Amino acid sequence: MSERVLLDNDVILKTASYALADETLAVTTVDEIPPAMLGVGRFVVRSRLARASNIADPARATAAFERMLTAMTLVEPDDAEMAAAADLEAEAIRRDLELDGGESQLLAMLANRACSLLVTGDKRAIAAMAIVAAAQAGSRVACLEQLIAHVVAVNGTAAVQPRICAEPNVDRAITSCFACSSPNPPGDADVLAGLASYTSHLNRSAPGVLLAGDDLRSAHA
């Protein structure tokens, strides 16, 4: 079975914290093929959940992650992908950019396999990709804001906003987009505009990396 969508640890951690496990799985499952994560990532996410001080309900987040884990595929890079990832990391270090081992391995798999999309919450890695891995990324990378926008488009703000606002310290940009400090819940248009603003800013700083638009399905067309 070929992986279609790859998820990084940060996206998995944050969507689990928001109790958006089922929604995330739904929009990243393609042709009945579930999303994939690095095998070692399950230990990393569990560790981060266990010691996170910014998550209001770590028990709920952990339960959501374990539910995601049972549905996802665990993948490992092969020798050629490990070598390609090492080259990307070395070039990032040479240029004083931040591209960690997990992100570089996912990028190598994105380029080498029949994957159509990598969803990452690491904005510094996205910026690094524009300089050292534009060919590998090839506008097949989506940021957290694009994923959340797709979830909102499918499920509506009313279903998503209470879960985001229950965890205001998980991601400040996402919290801001859902107006968690306002007594008046925002509508879909306001939330989507806010998310699109963050995505546009990131796209300007990392051209050629991000998927165009917020419909993740367009990567699989």
C-alpha cells in the first residue's frame, strides 16, 4: 500500500490536543489509504504529550493521539531516503537553517514515493525547504493552517471553534484565528480569512513549497 499523505509530529500533536483526531484522519485519508507518520514519531509525540505544560487536558489529547495511531500507517525511510535526508540536513546546517531529521526524512519520502502531500506544523522547516528542498517539496506541502481550514470547510466553525478555544495555548496563531478571546463566536468566513492570512504570509516567505489553496484534496488530483 502506497502512502498518500504524510503527517509530521507537530501536526499530529496539535490536532490530537484539539480533539480533532477523527476530522484530521477524514481529510487526510485518500482512496481509503490513511495518513502515515514516522514510526519513531509515536514515541516522540507520547513524550511531548506527557510533559507538555501548554495543554489544558493532556489526558484527552493522549486518548485522541492513541486513536489516531491505531488508524495511521507507520513508515520508515529506506537507505536511499536516509541518505537524501542527511544531505538535506547538512545543506540546511551549512546555510544556518532549521530542518530536523524527522522533517528531512518525510521530505525524502515525499519525493521518492507515491506520496502526494506532506502536512507539517513546523514553519521554520517550511522556510528552510524553500531554500534547500524546493524540488522535493514541489508545492506538495501543507501547513497546519491549511489543514485546519480544510477541517473548518468540511465541518463548520461551530463544530471546531469550541475545541480550539478549549486549548488556547497549543498554537497562538490558531487561537487568534478562532477569536477565542471574543464573546462573539466568528463565522466561517472570518475564520477562513484569518487562517488564509497566516498561510499567505508563510507562502510569501517560502515560495514554491506550499500547496495552492486550502483544499488538501487538490494535491491528489
